[in-house]
Amino acid sequence: MLFFSFILLLCTLPLLALCAEDYYKLLGVERDASDRELRKSYRKLSKQYHPDKNPDNETAQERFVAIAEAYEALIEPETRKIYDQYGHDGLTKHKQGRGPGHAHDPFDLFSRFFGGSGHFGHHSGERRGPNMEVRLAVPLREFYNGGETTFTIEKDHVCEACEGSGSEDGEVDVCDVCGGRGMRIQKHMLAPGIFQQVQGTCDACGGKGKTVRHKCNVCGGARVAKEPESFTVHVERGMPKGARVSFENEADENPDWIAGDLIVQLVEKEPVLGPDGAEDEHIARTDGTFFRRKGKDLFWREVLSLREAWMGDWARNITHLDGHVVRLSRPRGAVIQPGSVEMVEGQGMPIWQSDAEGDPLAFGNLLVEYVVVLPDMMDEAMEGDFWATWEKWRAKVGVDLFKDSGRPVIVEASAHDEL
Ligand SMILES: *[C@@H]1O[C@H](CO)[C@@H](O)[C@H](O)[C@H]1NC(C)=O
Ligand SMILES: *[C@@H]1O[C@H](CO)[C@@H](O)[C@H](O)[C@H]1NC(C)=O
Ligand SMILES: [Zn+2]
Ligand SMILES: [Zn+2]
């Protein structure tokens, strides 16, 4: 149905401008492109402009038809030669010379490449292949900044050499064992003289009802062949760990079905030190690489010396995931308890899609846990000084360790005070 309304549309609209576009340009290839390059380009563009993926977009639909036309003209050595010499006019004359115009069905071409009927769509009630899941490890930096990650997978493509027939010469025969039904009745002997008839899958043709005498050299008759294909995922700022990004109809192809979806699950990559972490070495070495993420918050452990924790008067510059600096500091006299946690507001992860309604992007918090390190050894004079200081102040009330220990109060216990 869709196709007919489509042809009508083609006849009625002034399509001259588009039809006259150079075939090579339409396919985005050089004039000396190989057949392989033509196929590759057709594969990519026809999927991109397929009407089922661009509903209500005439520009894309016209392009889909034009791409099919360009591909069919260039893949055929005879018509390609004519086109190269005489252009569109030459081809038009060539077609006229062959009697009444036989328009090629662009969906038919599409189905030879991708299997199924040439349509995606849930309306056709066609068989769909299984979805395919892959996990992609993305560094935390990319979850923070957003970005594009390209990855390559091996997946089944409908064999180009035999166009999914599995046959070297294009001949496909009806299976003579089952007569094309794919099933056959077999007799099993249960006991001497007692037989049972069982209907089972025909093993001569594997239930397909068809056999191929000369198997395709490329796919060995399997009709599909594994090939690498690259995809680019757009990681949005603040996407959660485990987020799934779907590529419609990009799972394994098969002539018998519409390909299912390729589903990419984003997981977090272990941080690595050094240039491996990013193209930009400067950013790869940032503290942020080692932040730990929990939902919208980030966690960081900062180490302080005993002096800093106790006396204050220190500052730290922490380089965040996009290179900006978060400054932590305390003035003289500000004590920090070991293990205490400081919350730095707004320095956590971007909150995914919080800017969807035109609001500025919102952020979670950065939680800094302080670890205090005591010196291993002291020089003798220093030890003496400290000792004297402690002795001097011991009698004064400092911390009440009993109170702080949380133990039940024992009446007789002598108060034990310490700085
Ligand atoms: C229609 O498709 C064309 C080609 O892909 C694209 O440039 C254009 O933005 C689309 N228009 C709409 C309204 O989606
Ligand atoms: C931290 O950054 C500030 C400016 O933001 C700079 O003045 C200071 O020298 C830096 N300190 C360190 C230890 O890098
Ligand atoms: Zn059979
Ligand atoms: Zn093949």
C-alpha cells in the first residue's frame, strides 16, 4: 500500500531537481567507486532514508527512491557505462529502447539487502529476528561530559554475493525429499512389527523446503555472512549506568525476517591512569577520573596530614571531569574529624535530562571523605616538644572519651581526659 501511494507521489511532485542529482553524489561515492563501495553506501543510506524510519517526511522518502535508482543504475556495468558517458538522458533513452518503462521497486531492492519484505514496521505482521545486546564500557568522564563513542561489532549480513539465496548460480530448487513442505513423515519401529508414524522436520533441507545445488562460495549456502559494522552511540550527559540505547533493526540480518534491534547497554569503564584514559592526556590524569559515582552523586577521598586536620590552614585543588577545579580549604584553627564527609553542592553528576524543559542542567553533589594520616615517626626534638605540650595541657578538660565512646556509663570509672 505504502509503495503505491509512493509511486503516485513520485509522479505528481516536481521531482526533477532531485532526480537529476548526480548518482555518484547521491550515493556519496567517488566516480571510480567499486561495487563493494556502492553496496556499502547503499546499505547505509537506504536505511537512513527508509520511509518507515521517516514517516511524513517527503524529502527523505524521495531520497530513498532516488538512492535505489542510483544504485541500480551504477551496479549494472552496462547502465553504469551509459550513465558515465551520456548521463541521465542517456539512461532514459536506454530505458525507452527497452519498451514500456519497468520501474524498479525500491523496497524490493531493500529487501534483497536486508531480508524481510523491505519494510520495517510493526504493521506488516512479519517475522522479526531476535534482538541483540552488547555492553559498551564508557569512562565516567564521558557520562559526565557527554560525547560520541564508536564501536564495531560482528553481525550477520544478508550475503551480498548471492543476495540471500545461498546459491552460486541463483538457482534454488524445491527439496525433493519433502516436496517443499519442510516436514516429512517418518516411521519409527517401537517394537518388532509395531511402527509409529511421526511427523518431523525434513533433514534434507533443514525444514526450509528448498535446496541449493551449487552453494554460494561466499556464505557457503548459509545465506548470511558475518561482517563488522560500526555504530556511534551518543552518550548524553548524566545518563545512568546500565542505560540502554537502541538501534532499530540493526541486529543480525536474515533473508527470512526483519532484523531485530541492537541494544547497547552502557556500563562504566574502570578508571585507568595515564594517556589510555583519554585522547587528551591532560584530562586523563585528572582527579575526576577516580571519582566514584553513585546515581547523581560523586564520591572522593581526600587525604589530610595530622597537622592539616587538626590545625587547619590548608587548600586542595581537585580537577573535575571536565577540567574545572573544585577548591577545598580550611582556615587556620578549623578541625576536621577523620572519616568526616563534606558535601560540595552541585559538583556531582549532571542530572540526566534535567534540562529537558529548557531549564539549565542540574547537578548532584560531590561528597568528600577525609582520611587523616598520622606521621610514622618523629624526630627526637619534635617528639620532645609535642610531649611537653601534651603534658602541659593534659590536666585541662579536652575530649571526654567515655562520652564519645558510646559505652554505658560506669559510675566508679575515673574520668579520663585527653586532648
Ligand atoms: C526530512 O528528511 C531530511 C533528509 O533526511 C532531513 O534533512 C529533514 O530534516 C527531515 N525533515 C523533518 C521534518 O524531519
Ligand atoms: C589552586 O588554584 C588556585 C586558583 O584557583 C591557585 O591560586 C593555587 O595556586 C592552586 N593551588 C595549588 C596547590 O595548585
Ligand atoms: Zn526437505
Ligand atoms: Zn552467499
